[in-house]
Amino acid sequence: MFGIDIEELYFDFGEGHRRLKMIVGAGQGPRLHEDKAIRVRNTMYSLPALSTLVPRLNDLLGQEDEEPATAVDPEHERAFDRLMVDVRNALPGDAAFWYDTGVFLARFSLCVIIVAEPPPELPGTDFEGTYRKELARVVPLLARVLLGLVSRAAWLRASPGLRKQLLSLLRQLGDWDGGSADWCRTARARAGRVFSAIGMTHSETSMLHVVSAAAAQLGQTADEPATDEPAPDMESEFRRRERELMKTLLAGEAEAAEEGLRTLVQTGRRTLGSRHLLVLLAQANLCLALHALGRVPLCVDLAYDTADEARLHFGERHAVTATVSTTTWWLLRITGRATEAAQFKEARLAWLPAADPGELPPELAQLPSMLAGPTGRAGATPSEPRDQTS
């Protein structure tokens, strides 16, 4: 996870934000890698060299707020390269081999996404050509890293599901045909299943897609003149896609629903923002899909994280916080964590059954009945109120 995060952070910092700042101006536009940077810093703090690694990362990320011309300086990217090497050298034992796997997996996935679905070109760019060359460079490197990992004892300590998906990806790399559309499509799907096996949400887009969309809204694409047509309603499209995926989940197609929701969450983080209420609600639905797949520890951990995020950013009694917290309580209860469920309900949700029903917003009207009594209704699920809220 650390290797994936730091490589994606490098990509966003070097290629993505550089172009974004050139388009929208210094100090403007979204800080789309904020949560990723927090995760990377937290891991760095656990390493012996934290006294130098974290300040170096902070100095590099600070460059994104400088003048666009300064942000183009390739020396900043070389400095990030050196930081990544030093981070690897600070990792103990087999962690360095997993770190390499994450770094090359993230780079490979980003290249496949861009080649398979190139973002609209900006003036003076050839995204597909550039990243097809990069893909040709990365494929043998990732294959070599995976072959090295398979020969180590650490490989046997990985989950069977992760080993299965990595071997499937390794076979795909062995069938490299220069990057045909069919090859990229299959590789993209297999890489996505590796991310799912790790337990990470991952995007079906890239920072370059976000940058190109920003340029299009400003009328700066190479092929399209600016028009008076309104920009697509990203929130409406997000809701539509989430409803489709929940129907897929209810139809018993849990694997397809999990993969789609995982992609939707990460895409939403890039396009809407990591703290957007729709993203948190979709993340709670992702927990339900993970539970349907039998991935209990992961679904519970993600449910706790989602509830904590909502409470931090929206407050204890916001409708979004109440909805995702109810999902967390429900998952704790049905996975046999009765004591945890009772403690969570008392700490986070006791106010809800005690509230005057006439004072509750419509989207919360069904939650008190779910929480009524010591365990709640036996057959209740939190999907209905969440769908209304979203």
C-alpha cells in the first residue's frame, strides 16, 4: 500500500499538478492528493529516517503552491525520485520487496489506464504515445519485480487471494503484445483485481483526466473550442452510477459491485473531493459489498474509517455521519461483534432513537427504528436510508 501511495503521489505531484497549475494558475485548483500525502507521511513517521524523510516530502509538496513556471522544474521530480529510493533503503527486510511491487504496480496501472482511455489532449501533448512508451518500459520491470517476490519467503505469507491475482497479472505481463486495445483492457481489469485483493480503492481515471477536464471547462483543449454548454453534472452521474452498482449488489453480483464501487469511490475522491458526502456514502456501500464477499475484517475496518471521517468533517449529528455510522453498527452486529456494536451504538448513535421524530430530517426517518431495542430489527439493512440521503 505504501509503495502504491507514494508512486501515485509522485505521479500527481510531477505530471498532474504541474499541468494543472499551468492551466488554472498558481494556488488554484483542487489539492487532490491530500489524503494520500497524509498516509505516506504516517508511514514515513514509523521509519528510522523520519527526521529527514518527512521534511523532505513536505518541502517537495510545498512546490505545488508556487508559480507554475517554478513547478515545471524537473529538478523537483528528480528530488522526489531520490526520496523514493531513500525511503526504500529505510524499509526493513522483505518490506522493501513489497514496496517495489506497489511502486511498479501503481505505475503500470496508471499507464494502462491512460493508454486504454487517453484523456483529451492538451496543446503540445501526446498522452497516448508518451504513456505507451512508458508502458513498454514498465511491463518487464514489473514482471521482474513479481518474479523476484515469488521466490521469497514473504510470498507465502501473503493471502491466497492476493497471490492468485498477482500470478494472474504476471501471466498477463508474459503475454505482452506491444499494448493492443484487448491486452490493455485485460491488463487493466487484472490490475484492478490486485488492488481489490490488497484492500485498496483505486481509480479508473488519472490526474491527467482531471487536468484535461479542467482545461475543457476553461475552453483550452486542443481540439474543442469553448462552448456555452454546461459542464456535466458530476454529482448526478455519481449518484446514477452508485444506484446501478447497488442494484448489482442486490442482484447477488457482489464481485462486480465491489469492483465498481471501489472504482467509484476513488474516482469520486479525485473529481468531487475525498470529503464529499457522496464519496463517503459510496464508501459505506463499498463496505456492504465487501461483507457480501466474505471479507469481514476489511469491511469492518473500512466502516470504522468511514464513520470516523464523516464525524470529523461533518460533525456528530449530520445526516451523512448518522447514515454511515448506522452502516458501521449494522456490520458490527451481523459479523458477530455484539459488544463492539453495543459500544459503538452508545458512543455514536444513542442520540438518534432519543430524538423527536418530528425534528429529524426525512433522510434519517428510518434510522431510529433500525436502532430500536438492544439489537435492532433482525432483517434491517442500512441501504434504504443511505440511498435517500444520497
